[in-house]
Amino acid sequence: MELFLGVALAVFLLYNILLTLWYISERKRLNTEINRLQDIISSLTQEIRQGNMAIGKIDGKISILDNVDKHVFTSTQMVSQISRSLEEVSPKITKLYESIIGNRGRSGEMILQFLLERILLPGEYESQVTMGPYRVDVLLKLDMGGAVMKIPVDSKFTYGDESDVKARIDEVAKYVPYSDTGFALMYVPSDTLFAEITQNVHLIDYAFSKGVYIVGPTSLYAFVRSAHMMKSLVDASQKHKETLKKVSSIKKDIDDILGESEKVLRHSRNMIARLESLNEKLRRIKEV
């Protein structure tokens, strides 16, 4: 009986020892698992925080995108409104553009007339003159001192594009064969546009080859003033020639007078000599 109790006690003690060892082992494993779970939870918590921060940023961006969407929507409405307005105005602009294109020649001609009225006498130019089968805007009639120089002038309101300018030059060149000066003037009613055109050497050479000289308001005025000065010089030269002729005639008259005076003086000397001779003879007669 005592042996049985001893064995039972030993088995019980062994069981308790094994149970204790298992408990300790499980406790360590559980602690390890708990620590691992705590690490996982901590990591998840950090990730959740970062996710929340990212979500906050996304919310901010979404708010910005909402504002952008609102602005885009508003801008789209404005663009649509402007487009509708342009569609309404476009026919009017087209009509105005066509009107400007149609009247640009007439406008340039009016500007040319306005300028010539202030720098020329009425008889020094004529408007709408027929030259062959064509009609030129203005024909200048500049007196160069006995010879009248007739120069065709046509106004061209070009846009400065090279091809357009060449086309206008060709239009003016058709007057050259009917001009007694051998050239024609292409009047550009804007000094700014004239300066832009004349900067293109190719255009100037092309115009010269066609017998066309391009002028603006200032250069046309200078051309007319030069013609007036030339006439004044010719007139002054003519007057000088006439004065020389008169002086030459007066000199001839003076020479004739001097010649006659010399003859009279010789006759007077002869007469004095004869009178003195007669007086001497009378004196001798009285002495006898």
C-alpha cells in the first residue's frame, strides 16, 4: 500500500512538473505571440495614422479639385457665352471687313486729294484722268519752267504683305506706257506703312523695274516741293538770261553812244582848230 502511494505521489509530482514546464513554455510562446501581435497592432496603427493623413490630404485635394471643377465649369460657361457672342458679332465683323476692303481704295484716294489740295495749286493736278484704257486717281501737272511734267499718281491702300504690295505695283505700272515721264507714282497714304514697305529692298527693286516709285505723304510732299524749287531755279535762270540780254543790249547802246561821242568830239576839235585858224587870220588882218 505504501508502495502504491509512493508511486502515485511520484506520478503526481511528475505530472505537476511537466504541467509546470508546459505552462512556462506556453507562457513564453504566448508572450512572444503577444509581443508580435503588439508589434503588428503598432504597425497597423501607424499605417492607419498615415492613411488618415493621406486621406486628409486627399480630402484637401478633393476640395481643391471641387473648386477647380467649379472654376472650370464657370470658365466653360463664360467661353460658351463668349462663343455665342462671337457668333452673333462675327457676321458684323465680316461685313465691316468687307466694307473696309471695298472702300480702302476710295479712302486712300480721299487722303491723296486732301494732301494735294494743300500743297498744289488747282491747275497743278487733275483728278480721275483717263490714260489709255485706264483711269488714274491723279495726274500731276508740274511746270518745270516752260515744260509741264505730267506724272500719274495712283493711291494704293496695301497691308504691307509682299505679294499684296507687288500686286498693287503691277496695278500702278499699267499707267507707265501712257506717261510722258516714263514713270508713275504709287501713293501709300501712311508714312508708317511706307517705311515698312521701303525697308524691303526686293520690293523697291521690283517697283523700279516696273517704272513705279513708291511715295508716302511726306515723300510726296518733298517730291512736289523739289519740283517747285526746280521751277523756281529755272525761272531764276531764265530771268538771269533775260537780264544778261538786257545788259548786253544796254552795253551795245553805250558803245554806240561812245562811238558817236568820239565822232562829235573829233568834229569839235576840228572846228576849234579851224576857228583858231580863222581867229589868227583876223588878227593879222587887223594888224595890217
